[in-house]
Amino acid sequence: MPSAPPAYRWIPGQGPDADALRRLRERAPRPKKPMGEAWFMGGERAMYSGLMQPDPQTWSRRELDNALDALTSGPRCFDHSDEWSEWFDFLLPRILERADDGDSYELLVTAVFVHCLDPALPGRDPGFRRDLLDTLGRRLMAPSCWTGAQAGGDGSLLRPLGSGFYAINPGHAISAACCLVLRYLDEQSIDGWIASALAIDDAAWRCAFVVWLAGAAPLLFDGQQPEHMHNPTYLDIGWDGHWLLDGSIPSRTLDPDAPQFAFFGATPRRVVVASLKQRLDLTTMLRWGEALAECPIPECDRTTTLWQYDAAVLVVLERYDLS
């Protein structure tokens, strides 16, 4: 009998695993040729030769951004390319080693969805899935993102509560990370991950997670793809590049016969609902809402933000069939 996979937890302060990052790096040596741009007409194709340098810290931020954008958007519009896939594998761990990795985080997650279109990950090394989740999937838990028990320590990557008409922010890096884990985590580990996310003792985080659950309902229950999410503003869970994801390569707008994969299949939906039925109810969410009211929300945004949370609670109760 195969052994059960190790438990998967989100614990503040426990960020990307160094051994998993090393294994991702070892699986993907530097390609022999530089990667080229995706979008060009005539003339000479621009090549990102600077990324051939051995030290990722010396790479130009602009060149890295352009390359990441090309290998993420290119397959959608021009179909699969071995060049882009090879460079994706190479860049993934090395971006996470850079001091400014948070600047690339959301688009890097989108690149995973593009280059790992089938959640079953056929053809991948058996250890790739867990190493991906133990690195990119745990980036939000890095010590730099937390100050004591408070979310948003570095002010740049993890921002569950900000300013604005609706101050709870379930989108951007939070949504990218949650979608990444739920899409690729093995069935036996989903409940433990949900339990750990709900156990994080931070009012802003908990309320953002509830709003994310509400915003993710169309992906889980209605078969929507991120490209076609039509959430109202108060349930916006979009992240950089989510509009590139329609479940097919190339996009079905270009090739209606391209195979399409569900963003979330029946198994994650069933396990998430079962887990939440055990761990989340109206009384708990109302208590979290009371803690949210004590958070430092700008007075001009307080009323709408508390309404945002209450409205999300109603959606979660209905869509996940909670009591």
C-alpha cells in the first residue's frame, strides 16, 4: 500500500522549504539557448540573453518580467513551445531565490497554471507536485510576510486588509496562493490545509479567507475559468494574469477544439465542502466579524468593509451549505 502523503499546513513563519527549492533547481538546469520574446512582427526576435547569467540576483528586473510575461501569455496565443516550458522550469525556483521575488509572485503562479494545465501533472517527476507546493505554495507564510501574529509584515506581498471602499483584499497574492494549493494538492491533504488556514490567529487574514471562499465559489461550483470570473467588486479575487486562464492551450477563442481542463474538479469541490462543514459555521464567522470591527480600518471605509464581510459570509453559508 502506498504511504499517505505528509500533512500539508500553512503556518506563519514557515515559508518555502530550502530542500524542495534545491530539488526544483536541480531538476531544471540552465537551458542551452536563451529564451526569445513571444510578441514580434518581422525583423529580429529579441532574446533574453541576460538570463543566461549564472547568478539570478544579477538579472535585470525588466528582462525577467518580460520573459515571465512571454512564457505565460505566449502559449495561450501561440500554442505550446518547448522553449517556453523549459525556461519556465528553470526560472521557477530561481525567481523564488531573488530578494524581489514578491514582485513576480502572482504572474509566476499564473505561469504554473499555464504550464501545468492538467492538474494530474502527467510527465512530471512524482516529487514535483509537493516541491511546488512547499515552495511557491508556501511563499505567503514566509517570515517576512508576518509581524508577530499580524498579517502583512512586509507590506508588499500579503495584504489581507488595506484601504479602499472595500478594505478586505482576498485577491492578488492571497487568491493566487489559495488557488495554487487547492488545484494541485492531493485529495488526502486538502482538509489539513483548510484546517491550518482557518487556524491562523489573525482577524484580517481570517476575514480575507472567508471573502476568498465566497469569491472562489464560481470556480468551484459553476465550472467557471479564472478568465471568465464575473464576481462583484466586493468579491474580487483576481490576480496578475488570471485573465489568461481559460483551461486550454491555445485559448479556445483561437482553437475551439483545444482540450479544456476544469480549473477545479469535482474532488477538490467535494473535499473542501466536507472540510468546511466540520470546521466553519455562522457563529464562528460572526465572531471573526466582531474581531474585524476592531481592526484599523479607515473610518471612511469601515461601513462598506464590514458589509463586504457580512455579504461574503452569506455567500459562503449558501454556496458551501454551512449551518
